[in-house]
Amino acid sequence: METLELNDLVFEVRRSPRRATLGLTIDRGGELVIHAPESSKRDELARWTRSKLLWVHRKLLDKSGTLPRVRDPEFVSGESFSYLGRRYRLKVVRGAVESLRFDGKNFLLSATARSKATDHFRRWYVQTGRVWLRERVNLLSRKLGVAATRVDVRDLGYRWGSCGKNSVVYFNWKLLQLPVRIADYVIAHELAHLLVPHHGPDLWRILDRSLPDWRDRSEELKVKARDIYWCNDRMNNR
């Protein structure tokens, strides 16, 4: 995944041999995308994008009212954390061997690990998410008629998912907090990008065929993202 950072803004660069001119889009949740010809040089992209920064800031300001709220967990017993849309209680335990463990009913956090609890939760979601997301990608790939060469889970900042080179798809570990039907929408959206790199009519037609209620799921994503942890104020709602 190619990115360009200007004035604390991160732009995803999507190159295509079919493009002859530069273009810039801001997706519904504030994702910044530069559409460029394959041969465009980095300094050319930077100069052109810098000339658009005033427009970008105005558009982001217009969207700011729909962005998710920020909530910070306290990591105390009784607090609940979401996994695939269900809430599970946290128990802070003394003398635990593992820093963080999920027993199917509760998250068990060692009392000595509280100071780095966010790191432990992130690691748990990443490791658990890799297995689960690969299975969901395989299932949805058959519906869309496209296959990802690799599926990975990492911290993508404000994005739920992204496509890399050679049909690699990446997903944000925060996605594992959302209900399955919403996660499936994000997965289908990224798989559709393997066929269509932009957010034009062709992409929506693919989703219409493979996931007919994707619009409802997209709206649910905006609502659900407001009520889960670690979704910062730049998270993309697609």
C-alpha cells in the first residue's frame, strides 16, 4: 500500500495504467485517496496534492459531525469489551500466568499487565483476527468471484481495511469488535477493490450483486463504530 503524508494528513495512492490524470477523493469516513497514473512521480504527486490541501481541509470539516466518538477503556473488572459484536466482561486477576486470555465468556487480564493492557488487547485481536478473517475472506471470495493472495491484520489507523499490491488485503484489528454482518461488509468492500480500484459505479454494482444489503450494513457501520473502543476520530466509515 503506497501512502503520501502531507501536513499530518495521510493519503492513500492508488495507481492505475488506465488513468491519464490525477484525481483526489474523500470517502464517506474521511479516507483520503489520490488516484494517479502508474507512471506519476512522487514529487509530482506531492506538489499536486499540496495545491488541494485547502479543499481537503474544508471537506474534512464538513464530515467531522459524523465521525465516531472516542472512548478510552479503564481496564477494570466489570468493564466489557466487544468481540464480533458481542460484549464480554473483563476480569482483572492476580497471579495470572498469561497477560491476557479469553476463555469464551470473559477476558482475563493479569493485574500486573494493566499498564500495557491496550497492547495486550491489540495483540489478541490481531492474532485471533488473522485466523477468523482468513476464513471469512475465503467464504466471501466465492461470492465475489475473486481471490486474495494473502490476508493480514494490523493497525491501519483510521481505515477498516485496505488493498495492497498483488491482491493482498489488510484489515484493521479494530474490525474484530464489530458484528459479523458488518465485518463481512468491510471484507466484501475490500475484495471488490481487487476488481475495481476506485469508488465508482462499477464497485457498487459488484456489491449489489454479491451483498445486496450492503447499503444497510454501511449505515450500521457508522452507528456501531461510535460505541466501541479504540476507534479514533479519523476512523473511516466507508
